[in-house]
Amino acid sequence: MVYIEHDWQDGELITKDHLNNIEHGVKNNDRGINIKTLGADPTGENDSTQAFKDATSQDNHTIIVPEGTFLITDTVLFQRYDLVGTNKEKSVLKLSSSDKKTFLQLLYNAKISNLTIDASSAFDGSTAIEMGTVYLDGTSNQYAGAHNNIIDDLMMVSNPDNKNSIGVSLTPHLLKDFENNTSGVFNNLFNNITIDKFGIGLYIDAQKKGWVNGNTFGKITITGYGKYGVWFGQSDVDGQGLQVNEFNSLQLQHVDHTNSDAVGLYISGGTWNNFNDVSHWNDSNYQGTPRPDVVAVKITPDASGSYYSVYDNIVSGKTEGNIEADNRILDLNDLNVDHLNVENYSKLYGGQVYQSKVKTMPIDNLMTSDIINIYSKTPKLSTLLFNSDDGIKYPQTENDGNGTYIKLPKYTGSSIANISIFGSQLQSIKDSGVGTISLKFKTSNEANTPIFNDLYGRDANGNPQALKTYITRMYLEKQNQNEFMLNMVFDFTSNKGIIQSLTHIVATIGFSIATSSDYVGLRDIKLSNRVSNHYANYTRGHVANNHYAIVTSTPSSWANVGVFPVDPDNFQTFNNNVVSYHNLDSNILVETLFKN
């Protein structure tokens, strides 16, 4: 064999002559050690596991795998060792076992490259490559992580009958339940890898008290998977998170033997992860055509069941399969996916193709866009109310050069704002089952301004209804020095009936004040009947209209026209100057002069 490719080791060029010498069994401690010199059998007939284990204790940290098939039947751990093939198609590691095994484990500063890994003879449920479940220490270090590893230029193949097999697994694992111990899989690079006929191509799971952060995946092709192309999530409620993992050019292919309930890209946890340039092909056949029920991307809650722990992930690309996600998930994550279709099903070949865009849409602001300015002019017609030690329920507005804000009065060591939701706003929330109050606030004491909240409602008879348990999440963003954006989400989806009889809901947002000189300023209040974790998502402006009511006789109170202020005793007195009337056959259409 004559090598024409070059590689680099420790900053020096590995020449073709050197690789030829390695291929022919010459041991060279300066550049690498040929696995055959340690007794590995290139015919694949005899077990070479011990030779690979012995190689990981040599002084030379580069293990060369020449052309041939090398049988591995047990776990081999790599840390600070490189396992490099001389010919990707012909340097083959054959994984075989009669029970469930994890074969190649990477701990740190290890590399596997330029090889074919054949797991078609491995026991179903086995894992070809794993990062994160190595026992480091029996006492002080009870978790195993993996970092600074490289997997590059691999071909991996399994058996389509092995529906539980895993190609590459990133699973920081709890080895002993010590409360303060955590570890993770981080800063690893995966590039130019083809994974074929595994049950799960990539399995990425934070598990219990583990975390998977900052890994990079590029040019990954996963074909013929049985259950999942990529499983990306957090299977335990004590998982510490999945953040800032980067995927670029991810190719996924459903085929005939893929399970009917399989998913190409399955996301059930994580924040700030990017799945860029995802391509999904539906090459499964059902009565001569691709199956119409194929799922390309599915995003679901994590192990806690919370829809609000999976957010700010980006998925972009093109799919021939369906996209499955709850509207709350769609609102919290950024999807920009072209869905390619032929009639009612998808396929890569023939037919008239059309495409539809699955895209996260900007949300509506149900409140008037200038609610603070309206308050500054006619505070007693506002839906805002503020608690105060000195009885001032309508404080003055100020301008700091960035716009008008309300400097909240103090109330028993806090500053509290109450926002009333009623009329068409409330009906929108009743219909959707969710809502978000968003606002900006500035504080003179960024380091010590704890936030608290409450939510309650009242029916037409004034009966109160506690709703605080339906506040599901508070999202906080820093905008600039001492100014923040706050998003308070409430979710009635599991019990929409509890709000159907209510005439208004009051959202309370409070700020604890550390010293008498501290203050909080409030501005730009917005409301949506969807989930929002970013103030900037309100890009469509406000959609509120003047409040209307149809009555059979001339009204004499705000309640007669469906307006329920937070504090009726201090609200603008009802009179003909603040409403207008329009005859409507035998009824009267009443319009208020403010937007609700």
C-alpha cells in the first residue's frame, strides 16, 4: 500500500513513508504504535481487546490501526490517547458481544479518527462510543465526565434489528449519590461522522446531576436509525442542564426499517442550543409511497414535565417529515424550518413538491402600546394600581432620557405594581389558556432587589379566586445598566375552567427594597395571550381595541360595561364624559375612551 494523504502530530508532518512503515509492522515510538505489534489480529477472527487495552498503557499516545478488521469484545478506555486508522474504509473495529456492552469510552484529551466501527454483531442495547460514565474515583469523585475529546472522520454501522443500540452516547452519569457532586460532558468535538442502522444515532442525556454543555457537532449524517436520529434531553429531574451545544449540518434519514414512531431530532430539554442546517429525508415506504406520519423534529417538555425549561433553542433547516411541538414550546424556541411535502405525504423523489414554513412567529401585545403615557395623563383611567405606605396609589411619572417610567412608591419595604386584565384581553387568555405579562424595570440597587409575584381573579359577584399556583415561570433579561426585562408567564392549560367565570384577573409584581434610598422604576408594560420569555418577541405592536359593550339600557357603572378596575373606589368615576353611546337597533353600543 502507498499512502498519499498527510497528517500532523505534535506540530510535525507525518509522512507517507512513516505510515507505510507503520502499516508493515515497524514500531516507531516517536510517531505512533501499530496495534498489530501488541498482538492484535487484523483478520477479525481472534479477540484483539487486550491489545487495545495494552496500547493505552504505552509511552506512545498514538495508536495506529492499519488496514484489517480488529475484534473488540469488551470496554476499552481512552484518556490522553489517540486511536487513528490508516484507511477509513479498511481500518475496521468490529464490536461483538453476547451481552450489553459499552465498547469505546473516552474520558479526556482522547481522539478517535479515520476508522470504520462495525457494531452489527454487538448485543442489542450496546453502545459503540460513550462519553461520561467512567468511574474516576470511588470516594471523592463520584461522577464521570468527558472533555476535550475529538471524534473525527468515522463510519459507524450497526444492525437494523438492534433497535436499542446506540452509536455515540454523551451521558454524564451519577455513580454514587453524593449531593454536591456533579460533572459534565463538555468541550468535545464531533466532525464528519456517518452513523448507520443504530437504534439511536446520537444519545445526549444530562441524566441525574449531570450536564452537557459546549460541545460542537459538524457534518453528522445519521441514516436508517431505528428509534431516534438524535435524542437530546434530560431524563432526570435532577439533571443540571444542556446548554450551548452547537450542531452544524445534521443529516437525518428515515428508511423502511425505521420504527413507525421514530423521530429524527428529538429535543426534551436544554437552553441556548443551536441546531443549524438540519436536513431530514423521508425514504420510508408505505404501500409504495413514503409514510405520511414520519416525524422529523419533536420538541417536548423535559423530565420535570415543564414546558418552560426548554427554551431559546434554535432549529433551522428543511424536513420531509412532520414537526411536533406544543404551542408553548414553539413560542419559547426559535424554529425556522421548511417542511417539504408532496400532497399529504413527503418524499424525496418525483411528484409536485410544495413547501410550508414552520416558523416561530412574533407575538401580539394585547395592551395599548403607550399604557404608561396614558397613565401619566389620566391615571384614574388606567388599569394600573400601586400600593403605597402614604396612600399615594397613583405616583407621578418621570423621564430619564430613555422614555417615561413610573417611580414606584414604597409599601412596607417593597414596591408593588398591580395590573388588571379584563374585557377582550381576558377573553384572549381564556381562549388560549396562557398569558405573559412583560415589562421593563430599572433599579437603583441591582445586587439586592428580590422579585415576588401574585395572581388572583374575581367573578361578577366580587368573589376572589387565588391563581398564584398558575404562575409557571419568571424570565429575566438584563437590558443595560440597572435596567431589566421581566416576563411573568401564567398557564391555565391544565385547568382552563378555573378562569372562565372570572370578570378580571390582577397580576401583581413586587420588588423588595433594601434601603430607604433604593427605588424601582416601571415602564413599557405588555401582555400576550401566548408564552414569551423575551420582551423583544412583541414585534407586532399592540392589538388592543377600544373597549366595547352592548347593553339593553343606559349603563350606570363600569361593571355594566364589563370594566373591572383593580381598585374601583379610586378608579375614574363612571360618567357620560368617559364613554360614548351608539344606538344599535334596540340595544346600545357603549365605547370607552381608553384601550383595555
